[in-house]
Amino acid sequence: MRLLFLAVLRPHTGNAVTAQRVRDHLEAAGHVCVLKDAFDFDSPSEIAELIQAEGLEAALALHLYRGGRLLQGHGIPFGIIFGGTDLNEDVNHGEKNQVMGKVLEEARFAVAFTESMKETARLQWPHAKGKIYVQSQGITTVPNATFNWNTFLQRAEWHQEEPNVYMVIVGPEVDPVFTREVKAKVKRTAGVRLIPEMPQGDLHAAVKNCFALVNSSVSEGMSAAILEAMDLEVPVLARNIPGNAAVVKHEVTGLLFSDPQEFVRLAKRLVSDPALEKEVVANGSEYVRTCHSWRVERDTYQHLVRTLEGSPGTYGRLPGAIRRTALGE
């Protein structure tokens, strides 16, 4: 099939990485996957023109509101992958909630990364209960073997009290106002360095050289950065929000904090307790290996996309192995 795949494709962001990985899964099955940035389109009419011009037969969207709303009414079947902010934030806006409910009515399937995301969607839109599946993100990490850690840190400032402890913040500048606030704060804070986005291989190499990865997000669907750190055998400290708590079990696969004070306390504990570090690293690595298989993720998406072929109701249920291990049914 010729598939349209809509996602928010800001470079080096979680959505972009997820979309590119899912596209690879679909193209490996022989489909042609036309990946487009949802922010490049202002209305469904522009999508209609693209469908006509590219001869597209079906579609997929990552994010129920940003991508899904553009796929309605075109006469081609489509599926949805929940992103995170659609269920964590957009769901609380009345008009967006209604739009997303309508999108789910037309979608043939929807994929949630966690059981809690599925439950949130089910409670909001009961009519979609039978078409929501759970597939966790598949993780694979490939650190750049030539990455020079010393060069990377040569301009970093050392913490005044504990010169062996510092924080490196890595990521794209998405919100200009917030970026200015962060930069101003970093300038006044010893031991903290802010750097822009990096190629994924370099980022994996940098993370592998760190003592721990910190996720302080207030909204997450499923953080690939957390899972990648676990795969790289690096301890994780994450804010205690539903998306993070779904993959980080406190004191088992990582540590969860609720405020800055608790973060500092847990970070110091991790530094001073080698046994705890060893335990969470081992458990995290095993968790990713058993629950976030790249191969299982590929099999799931390849099968789900086959349900877009033909008329609704003409396709069968997912194979038993996929239902049990990947989709949690």
C-alpha cells in the first residue's frame, strides 16, 4: 500500500524518532510510507490534494489531535498512534476533545503506548474501546563509538560545592520564551551546561558516559529517552507522572521524584549507594529487553496496517502471540 504518515517532525524530538522508526517498520513490509510533518498543513483540504497527487491508499497519524484531525473525511482508511499531549493535555479542552472523539469514530485502530493511556482514552471515548491496542515503544540504541566525551565536556563548569557533580541539558529549542528563561537560569548556575540537539548516536554515547539520566517532564506519553538510558545501562531519575511511572518502578527500574528537593535527595542517595545503582541498572536493562522489543513493535505495526486493506470488518483479529505480548489483551 501507499501510506500517508502524519506526525510532528521537529528534528531530534521523541515524536520524530518514533515516527521514523514506525515508518521503517512499515517500509520493511513492502509499503510505501510518505512521512509528512502535520504542522506543514493548515486544513484537511491540503491533505486531500496530497492524497490525490500521491495516489495514497491509507494513512496513519502520530497524535490524535495534531495529525488525526487532518485525516477525516477523505475516504481512505486510517489508524492513530496516541502521542502523549493528546491524552494528557488536549483532552481537557472541550473542542479538541470532541474533535478527537470524532477522529476515533472514523479510525480503524488506535495504538496506546501504555495501559494507562489506553484507559484514559477508553474513559474519554467509550465508543472506541474495541479498537484501542497497547504497544510499548521498541528500543534499540547504537552509541557512536568515536564520540569524544572529554571534548564534549571541555566547556562545562564544575559545581562549586561538589566539583564532580554537574548536569548537562540536551535538546532542541522548541519554545522560544521558555528557552530564554532556561538560558538565563543556566548562566547563573554553576555546574549546569545547556547544549542543542545532537545526532542520536552521539546522544546515546553521551548518555552512556553519564552517571544518570534525568527526566523532569510534566507530560509524557512514553519517554524513549528513559527507555534508551535503561538499554544503555544508565540509572534513571524521573518525575513521578503517569507516563513515567508506567515504565519506571520506584527503586526497581529507576527512581521517581515529585519535587526538586526529592530529586536532590534521591540523586545523592544514588551516588552514595552502589548497590542501589547496580540493582536499578540491572532491572531496567532487563525490563527494556523483555517489554520493549523492537521486533515485537515491528510485527504489531505491520499487522495493524494490514487492517487498513479492504473494507471495515473484513480483517481478522491479531495473532494470539501479538495480542498477549504486545497488546496486553
